[in-house]
Amino acid sequence: MKNHYRLVILGGGTAGVSTASRILSEDKSLEKDVLIIEPSEHHYFQPGWPLVGSGEMSLESTKKPMDKVMPKGAKWLQETVESVDPVKREVKAGGYRIKYDFLVAALGIELNYDAIEGATEALGSNGVCTNYIYEHVNYTYETLQNVKEGNIVITKPQSRIKGGVSAENSVFTMDEYIKDNDRDANIVFRSGRDEVFKVKKYSDKMVQRLEEKGIDYKMKEELVEVRGEHKEAVFENLETGERHVVPFEMLVITPPMSGPSVLQDSGLLDPEGWVSVDPHTMMHNTYTTVFSLGDASSMPTVKMGSAVKEQMPILVKNLLERMDDKEPSHEYDGKTACPIATEYGHLILAEFGYDNIPKESTFLNQSDDKWFFYQFKKNMLPIMYWYALLKGKV
């Protein structure tokens, strides 16, 4: 393997693979001059995992071998990034030192279960579940099927997360499951956020649905401890600092998350730990040979695959301009989409930008839960993900 590439992409997730595919299709001269550094053997369609946890999708359908999604013309180094020096334009990974002309940081997001006392040890037993780890997602549905009574507690942290509405999807679909199966159980939703959703139009509809369904929900409540053997979840009120215990039969954890810690000493991160980029051009605020998109970036939008879909074509145009010694001229407006299943078969499709004003792409009122939107998420979105987005064809 050579030790210098025109473009090095850190991460083989949605952002990294789609960017490589797009730029190779835009500039044929980059063939064999793009390197993707990614340690994983498999690539996952993670937006499907909440559906797996609710029994609506098979887990196996969300996984493909990594070499099957790598674009032609790109080199894959199956190693873990160890450090990045943006001054020397050098990446260390698995004993290799790789020089680059340009870098795309797409390392994704880190799951911090250890920030919750007892959570890591409790996962996968005593009804403690998560939809954020491949090996644990089937346990979520198995546990749901076995709950006959008591509380199904679903959590969401105050921190920024990927799959921004995963918890809400579980809240609504699991509520319908227990009612359809005549279970004497309660859905309990606890969120560290101060509002149900950041866009008022969709927040109002979600609150309406929560109250219509009689779901017990509270905001500014952060999960701080899991007592797995006792089936107790400890929450802290973020306003008062008081702690209280909620018993559970099933606990579905969305953990706190953070940016890529491997870049901590690189000078690429902002004070909050995200890759510091201009929110419109996606070029680094200090190093003009570095770009970032997706979950790792500092862009203040909901971290979703749909955001990458909007970001990636703009980043590629700007990156090609920089490669041609021009200033990036294309701008991303923060647009993303959040599909929120309010029950099996119906879904709210929230679309908006940085200004938190709806930017809906259909003629329908997308705050009204529609059968069509749900079928699109369940049946069409996986096809579009594997065969369009990852191939840069959006």
C-alpha cells in the first residue's frame, strides 16, 4: 500500500462511504488515490435497528460485509485510526503512517454507556436493552415480547445523539405493542432534553400523541444509574439535582454520546468535542484541507442519515473546489429529516433546517402521521440506503 493519498477519509460509515463514492464519480482522476480507513468487518443500516427492536425488521437485513459497500476506485485500510496531525497532514493507523493532501473526518459518534453507573454491566440481562449495539438489538424485541406487566422505561439523554428520534420511535411502537397484546404494562419516557422536539410544529403533534395515548413522559430527567439485578433506573432532575428511582420490567437505553475521542489532541475538535467545521461549507474552521460531515461534525443539526444525504453532495463540491485551489462556494442549510413512527404503520416525517422551520418535501402535511411515510421508512428507505446513498447517487 502506498503511503500518500490525494484524499484520506476517516471512517467507513454512511458519511465516509457515500463521500468516497460521490467524489470518485465526480472526478475519475482520483481513482486509486482515495483511502478509507475503517476497522469494522461489516457495515450496518442503523436506522433499521429501532424497527428491529419493535419486531418490524430482521436484524440480519441491516448488515453487509464492509468490502461489499466500499466503492470501486477507493482503497480500504482495515485499521483503527490512532492519531491525526493536520499540520503534517499525516494519519497514523495500525502501524501505518499515511500522508494526505485532503482529509474528510467521518469517524461517527461514540456511545458512552459508562457515563451511566451500572449500565454497561447490565446490558443484555434483567430486561436492560439498547437499540444502539448490533449484538443487543434482538434482545430488545425478545424482552418486549416477554413483558406482561410493570414499566417499560425508555430513555433519551441530554447530549447530542445519532438517530435523533430513535427513543421516540420505541415509545410509540412499544406502546401499541402492549395495547395490541393486552399487556398490563406502562410506557414511561424520560428525556434529558427540555422539549419533546426542537421544531414546534412536530413537537406539538408528538405531545398530542403522547397525551392521547396516556404515555407517562417527563423532560429534563437524565438516566444516571442502572441497578440491573433490582430492576431499578435512577434519574436525576436536571433542574433541581434531585434523584429518584423508577422500577422497570424493561429498560431501553439511549446512552449519552460524544465526538471522536481519537482526535482529542489533533486540534481538529471544538470545545464540545466535535470536528470544528463551518456549518455551511463543512470545511474545517482552521485547517482548510480538512472537511467533516455526519455524526462527527460540529454542525448543529439532528444527527441522522438523512442529514448526510443533504450534506454529502455539497461537501464533495466544496472539496473539489479546494482541490482546485478555489474557495468553497456551496452551502448546506442544515436540512435533515426525522421519521417518527407514532404507531405500527403510521409516521410523522419531520423535515427542517438550521432555522427549525419546516422544509417539507411533499404536498402533504407531514406532521400528520401517515401510512405512506411509514411504508417508505420500512420498505423503501433500506433500498435507497444500500443502492443510492452509499453509492453517492443522491
